Amino acid sequence: MTDKVNELVSKCLQARDMAYCPYSRFPVGAAILTADGAIITGCNVENASYGLTVCAERTAVQRAVVEGHRQFTAIAVACDIKDQFVGPCGACRQVLMEFGSDWIVYLTKPDGSYKETSLSELLPLAFSPAHLAKT
Amino acid sequence: MTDKVNELVSKCLQARDMAYCPYSRFPVGAAILTADGAIITGCNVENASYGLTVCAERTAVQRAVVEGHRQFTAIAVACDIKDQFVGPCGACRQVLMEFGSDWIVYLTKPDGSYKETSLSELLPLAFSPAHLAKT
Amino acid sequence: MTDKVNELVSKCLQARDMAYCPYSRFPVGAAILTADGAIITGCNVENASYGLTVCAERTAVQRAVVEGHRQFTAIAVACDIKDQFVGPCGACRQVLMEFGSDWIVYLTKPDGSYKETSLSELLPLAFSPAHLAKT
Amino acid sequence: MTDKVNELVSKCLQARDMAYCPYSRFPVGAAILTADGAIITGCNVENASYGLTVCAERTAVQRAVVEGHRQFTAIAVACDIKDQFVGPCGACRQVLMEFGSDWIVYLTKPDGSYKETSLSELLPLAFSPAHLAKT
Ligand SMILES: [Zn+2]
Ligand SMILES: [Zn+2]
Ligand SMILES: [Zn+2]
Ligand SMILES: [Zn+2]
């Protein structure tokens, strides 16, 4: 798995360069590993109406879906923050949860070092698709 | 504090009745306790373009802001799920984080029983406003 | 009607002062006129995860709903742009459409001058709740 | 241009089949024509927290950006509605506007017939990136 993780981390760092972020000037890159071993990248795409901005992680998920993937095992995320590991925003955590709770999440620094965590850790007591059917 | 918590829980249950949710038929209510003791409620407000839907928790936060509040201590949330305690969606967790990490969160069942948790528990390794200034 | 319009315009300008907009520094205010003559205000509420930002118009609509209103006749919107009349963002136009197409829209400048338009003009060929039932 | 339009329309219809829409059961497909002649598709990707849903048009734009495109000339959009031509939701109109006002928009029916309109027609008096610099 180590080679695949290195590739995932490397691709999320590259994807950061594609970010369209004229408002925040805060580029973010993401790379998703699908269940069948494909890697799909995403970057943040901002909007003058700030609320229509979408993060890198969600761009990657949407792109994966339109390319035919719905089963995922891991995601790597990187921004420009050098001195600590930062998790995805809550909205992105929820979008990952839509496709299952078994995601490994690699929080990546610009130098390529990373911290491994998981969606279960990042979104405890999660609201999930199953809950909509509960009522 | 107990009386105030009971009032908060009671008001989040009432707010659920105001939900506009013709698409999900999943009404949710929220009630926020401000630092100066006011209670502000919210409900989900859905949209035919599903992505423009906003949850109860966020409605309450936005309403609190326009009414002049920016310091909060707790939120109670209730939906119709009877058999378990469900946390807010990730998007709402992030919106709470915008106003600090010190929120107590009361997950409430329709019968008024509740589980106390906190934003720190619900959104570990959080992305927060401070990070935007880091680069 | 003129007095009511003046009040609506005046209140949307005041609501702008409540805006929480540390990222854009672009405060916006909105004021909605309900079918029974109440005025409900809103301001933009931004988020470090830009995509969780909500505009003034939508804050006003959500607040109106939780306060029990679902029938509306007009909205006034104001930002700090002095030299032209600017319409609401597309997301807000769609949220207005959720509650009918008969909105009068008053685009307001900081000096209180305004241009009257309508949601029908601002969102032609609109996607609306009725379309979801069409398939 | 006719061949390219036919291809665009055909691809937006195909993209509709990739939609992840378990909540609305309202699949939508979109196909964007870039300034250099590439076609990028998108579909809607829904979420149990309805507000995190993203439309087909926006999925296509985000995917185009991460693939290196920022200049566009046209978009085709199709859903399952057979008896009329329906425009994109307001949120999507605003996301198109982020990349200029010169979009041709092809509203497409399931049988492949289409109506040509434009973003200028669909989003009059638009809020645009230039406005953020105005204050
Ligand atoms: Zn995010
Ligand atoms: Zn939520
Ligand atoms: Zn708006
Ligand atoms: Zn849309």
C-alpha cells in the first residue's frame, strides 16, 4: 500500500496547483483512491458569491462519480499550511460519509509529510444516508 | 443550568414544527443559547434545487447573527429519529466552529431525552478561521 | 405602498450593519415583505470554509420561515456598491423562487435610491418546485 | 458548429446516466464546451444532508477547472422533463457567470431536441466577480 499512498499524496499536492481561488488565495488539493485502484483529483473552485464555492475534496468526489466511481477507500488532502495537520471542513467530511464510513484520510503538508486518520475519527456520531430512512 | 437546558431542548423540539421540508419530509429543529442567555431557534428550509437547502442549526446561527449575537455556549438539535442520538451534519458542525470551539451540543430525541456532547468531540482536527491566516 | 417600500428599503440598509463578513468585507442587507405586512431582515453570514457562507437574502428567507411566514410579496437588497444597481446572486434568486414567482425586488444603493425589478425578470426560464413533480 | 452542438447535446444526455440522485430521483446531465474545443461532462451528486448536493452543471465546471480549463463557450443541460425546456437553477447560473457572461446555453429534452439561450438572458442584472472589487 505504501507506494499507492505516496502516489495519492503526490497527486493531491499537484492538484493544489489547479485551484481557482482568487478570493481566499488558499489553494487546496485532494486525491481520492477508488476501490478499484484509480486516483481522482480535485481542487477548490471559488465563486464571487462565496457560498457557491466548493472545496477540493468535494470536487474530487463529484468528478469521481461522473467518471463512474462510487466506492472509495482513501483520500489525501493538502493546503499551504506548513506547521500543522488540518482536517477537511465539516461539509467535506459529510460528503465523504455519503459514500461510506470506511475512508482513510491522509492530511498532507506541503513538504509531503502526512498524518493518517479516518472518517470515523473525523466525523463521530455522524448523520448518514441510513438516517433519512429512519422516520 | 438545568432549567436553561430544559428550555433549550424544549424550544428545539418546537422549532421542528416550523420546518419547510417538502422534499425530505425530515423536519429538524435547533435552538441556540447565546452567551448572554438568549435562545434563538431554527428549522430546516429546503429547496427544489436540493443544494440550496439549509439545515436547522445553520438557520438558527444565521438568525442569531442578524439579531446581533456572535457569542454562543450551546445548541440543541432534534429530528424525528426515536431510537438513537444523531449528530448534526458536517456542514453545520463547521458553521458552529466559525463562532468558536466551545459549544456544548445537546442531541435531542422526540421524547425530550438528550445526550450531551461538544463541538470539540464532534469536529476533531477542525479547520477553523485561524487557519485562513496561516499561509 | 410607497411608505411600506420606504420602510423596506430603510430596513435592508440597516440590516447590512449586522453582516458577519470577515472574508469578503462585502456587507449585504436584505429585507423581506411578507403577505401579511411583516418585514423580516437578513444579512450575509460568512464562513472560513467559503462554501458554507450564506447571503443576506437567504438569511432573511430562512428567518422568515422559522418565524412562520411562507408567503411573500417583495424583497429589498443593499450592498456598498454606489454606482450601479446589482441583482442578487443566482442562488438567492432560486431560493426566492421556492416561495413563488411573484416577488417584487428592490435593488437598493447605499444612499437609499432603488430600482424596482421582479423575480420573473431576474430568473427567466426558471427551474421551480413544480418541475420536480414532472418526471 | 452544428456537429459540435450535436456532440455536446449527446454527451449531456449520456452524462445524465451517471447521476447519483437517490433522494430526488431527478437525474441531470451537463456538458461544457471549452474555448479550445474540449467537452467536459457532469451529473448531479446528491447528499443525505440535502444542502451538500451539487447540480450537474456545477460538477462539470469544477471538473473542467481541475482539468485545466477556465474559458468556456457553451453548456448543454438535460433532465427527464419531456414537455418543456427548463433552465439551470440559479446557483448554477451564478457558477457559470464566474467564468464570464458569454455562455451559450442549450436546454435539452430527453429526445435530444434543444432550445438555445444564453447566460446573459438567464441571469440579467447579474452579480459578478467584478462587483467584489467595487467597494
Ligand atoms: Zn471542505
Ligand atoms: Zn446540517
Ligand atoms: Zn446570494
Ligand atoms: Zn443547479
